[in-house]
Amino acid sequence: MSELLGPRTVDQLRPVREAELLAVLQAAKAHHAQQQVPLNVSRELVRLANNTIMRMVGPPTLPGAMTEEARDCAKQVAEVVGAFNLEDYVSLLRGWDLQGLTRRTREVRDRFDKLMETMITAKEQARRNNQHKYQ
């Protein structure tokens, strides 16, 4: 994580952030020009953040199934985090997980951990392969 968020890496990944922002702006422009309907800016910003993070953390070529899994995980995280939780307002219900939010949170966390482990392993393997080329 410190490698990903270090000043040098953040500066190196500026083109990724700029490319994703440009893609969102172009999509918004095209959407507005073609459909003349309001644009869901929140959805576009979430997409921007997800795509940027995936490009920064993930391997350069992310298989389609992995991309879909990542998007689905991000969607489910947003749903769980944004869900109304009765336990937050009625203290007698704490620990009962009547809505299944704790269970869903664990499931999403486990899927996300597995996905991140796969992506990190792929990135490490790519780095090792790249180092062997120059030796």
C-alpha cells in the first residue's frame, strides 16, 4: 500500500487518472448531446473511481471476467455501505443482523480479498517476468 500511495507512484499514475477523467467527460458530453437527458453524475464518479483504482492496482491487462468481478464487488460494497441499517438506530437490535448486512459485508469482503490477492499475484508475476528479461 505504501508503494501504491507513495509520491513517486502517485505522480507516475497521473496519466491513468487523467485518462479516466477524460473518458468520463467524453461520455458525459456524448450522453448529453445524444440523449438530451440528465446524466447521473454520482454513477459516473463511482465508475471513475473504480476504473482508476483498478488500473492503478491491477495488472495492465485485466481479464474480462476479473474486470466484471471487480465492478460487481465495487457495486456491492457501495450497496452495503449505503444501506439503511436498523441496528444503527435501535440499540436493542445490535448483534442480531436481522437485515443480513453483516453477512453480506463479510461475503463482499471475502470476494474482494480473493480478487485483490489474484490481482496482486498477477502484478508480482509480471514484475518478476520483467526483471528476468533484463538479467
